[in-house]
Amino acid sequence: MKFNEIKDLSAVELKKKKALLGEQLFTAKIKNQLGQLGNPLEIRKIRKDLARVHTALVKKIVR
């Protein structure tokens, strides 16, 4: 997910996206500990997407 895709979303959509990514991250971490996650690098991708969404949300609130 690119930042250009995220920056045009509304604050409400960003909050929903942040919650969804948080759930995905939790699930991926649990699956990784159980050995069920096919690609452990997926955790890194989710974390970075979550950080991008958080950055966009902070920019929306500050403006």
C-alpha cells in the first residue's frame, strides 16, 4: 500500500483502516508463533502499512 493511496482517505476511513491493520498484525503474530504463517515478512509489511496509515491520520488531525 502506497502513501499516495492513503493520504486521500478521510479521517474516519483511516481509523477503520488502522483498526483493521491492527487486527491483521495481531493475527499474523499469533500465526507466526504457531508456525502457521507462510511468509514471516508479512508482519513487516503490515507494520509498515500501519505506520503509513497512522502518519496520514496524524496529518489529517493536525491540519
